Amino acid sequence: MTTEHSGDVRLSGISKTYGSFTAVHPLDLTVPQGSFFALLGASGCGKTTTLRMIAGLEEPSGGTVHLGEQEVTHLPPYKRPVNTVFQSYALFPHLDIFENVAFGLRRRGIKSVKKQVEEMLELVQLGEQARKKPHQLSGGQQQRVAVARALINTPKVLLLDEPLGALDLKLRRQMQLELKRIQTEVGITFIHVTHDQEEAMTMADTVAVMNAGRVEQLGSPTDLYENPDTTFVANFLGTSNLIEAEVDTKNGDDIVLKAGGGKLVLPEARCSAPTTTGGKVLVGVRPEKISLTHADEAGEIAEGRNRITGRIADSSFIGVSTQYVIDSPVCPEFEVYAQNIDRDARLVPGAEVVLHWNPAHTFGLDAAQD
Ligand code: ATP
């Protein structure tokens, strides 16, 4: 449970409609002060609209926005203690880097800006570039100037709208770590919009996964990955194997399910579906949690593991691991990423195999939800 802080960002019933189209359904969300928070979702899910309502760039159709104690729902952007960094950087091309960063201070009539600007340039590691023009910097460096320019006015909240979208993959990865470092150093709340699940997982303390104008699930990256509540979240964050099963009985903290001809065990705490006998559950397991054993050696698999049988349809060696696709009566195109240790030469397409895993790595979803 989170305690409320005076600097939390609080959205209460916030919504946005365009004519008869609802871009954001009434949404309640608290972003804890000082956290790195990501709004994650596919194109069109409403994440940018949500961010823009926090910034004051979009008028909500309903609900309220609080920044700490202050209600800011109808305040113009410049009166809110927030600043936004956009994908396009929006730097002034004719001003050098120093003056781009100094801009916000000068506009407020502050005369002696040197110390503050230099500190900010140090923070984003651009001290050496102060007298260059934006076009003389790389995309990643320009984006860091945009961050410095937004932070110099000491906002309580920094909003980042796909800030790394224009960068190539390698630079993107570097900038993810860089932004995380900057956030930790300055300690203010960052709200980051992205469609890239890996980016959200790398950077954020808390991620809100959005789908069709609603928050589908909120949690830490580990929570969302290991314990998704819906098939949408399970499939949006990484790969999931989903097996159709039926609740048979309970055994202590576990549920025992029937799948195909066999049984699977699932910790009840990891199941978001109703667990009454006969209920339909989608049993999920991540590819890297699964071990693969040739059917001839199935007798050597430890007791108590979940297991299903299948046949290797395809395998590809990808360096650190081998990726297998398995055809199984309970789950077509089951994906398995097996670590490439003690590789069994018989694990080739056509081989009969047993897939097995620790029941603790199993999650359960409501088969009737979609
Ligand atoms: P993207 O990553 O593509 O920007 P998003 O998740 O940020 O997507 P939003 O930009 O928030 O999505 O848009 C949500 C929905 O609202 C989309 O279907 C979009 O077409 C619609 N929308 C956004 N702005 C307007 C507008 N001014 N008028 C009508 N519809 C709009």
C-alpha cells in the first residue's frame, strides 16, 4: 500500500471525449512523488492524451487533476509546476546550448543564470558543448539539452512524451539509462509515455499499462511481467504461453487444474480468474521458465513440476539460448527459450518432448474476460 504524499500527482475520474469517441475513460491514478512512472500502451490507447491533461495542454471532459494539494484541472500549462519534453526536442536552432537551457530563467527575468545553467549542463553531461548550436549535436545530446531546459525551472513533475522515439536503438538504450540516472539524481517525479515495453520496464518504478482508453494494470515491471492480470498485459509485455484449463480442485494454497489429459498446479494467489470448480482459466507461463526434456528421459523429471507433452516443431539457435516452438495438444505453438547448457542433441524438430516448470512460475487469467 502506498502512502499519500503532498507531492503526488492525482487523477480522479479524469476523462477525454472527442465528439462521440472516448479517448480516455474515467481514470483514477496516483503517481507517487519522486517516482519514475510510465504510461505504456500501443498507439491510440490514450496515453498521450492522459499526459497532456496533466500538462494542461488538453482540457479534460470530466474529473480532476491534483498536483500535491493543488487542484490544477483548469490551470493553463504555464501556471502548473510541470514541464514537458517532447519527442521533437523543440530546441531553438539559432541559440547555442547554453542559451537554450538558460531560456526559461531569462524569461522569468532572472539575470545571473550562469551557475544554474552550468550545473544543469553538468547534470546532463554536456558541459563541454555549451557554445555549440543544436544542429552540431547528436540526437541523444539534443534530447539531453531538452531535458536540461525543462528541468532548469525546477518543476515538481517532468512529463516525457515518447522522448526517445526519434533515436536509433543503441542510442535509445543509452538514453534510457541516462534519463533514469538524471531522475534519481534530481529526485522529482518523471511521467514517461512510451509504446515500448522494454523501455518502460527498464526505466520505470511503476508502469500503467493502457489499452483502449483505460488502465489495464498498474504495477512494478516485475509484477506486471510475472503476474499479469489480463491476456492483454500478458501478451503486451513479452511472450506468454497460454493453456486452456479447467479448475478441478484446491490443494492448500494451490489450485489443481485439468488441461488436456493431465493436471497443472497454479498458486491461487497468482490467479486473477474465479477459482470455483469447473471454472475456465488460461494458465500462463513465460518461455524462459520452461525446461525441455526428451520424452525418453521423462522419468528423470523431479516430482511436483507442471508438465505437458508435445513435439518440437521448430528450433533456432540464438547464441545464449535456443528457442523452440513446440506443438502440444493443449497449446499450439508453445514457445520455449531453453538456456544453451547441456544441450541434448536429440532435441530437434520432430522429437517428442516433455515441457516442465516450477508451478510457482505459473499465472492464471480469466478465460472469459475478452
Ligand atoms: P500515440 O502513441 O499514437 O500518440 P496514444 O496512445 O498516445 O497514441 P492518444 O494520442 O492519446 O493515443 O490518442 C487516443 C485516441 O484519441 C486516438 O484514437 C486518437 O486518434 C484520438 N484523438 C487524439 N486527439 C484527438 C483529437 N484532437 N480529435 C479527435 N480524436 C483525437
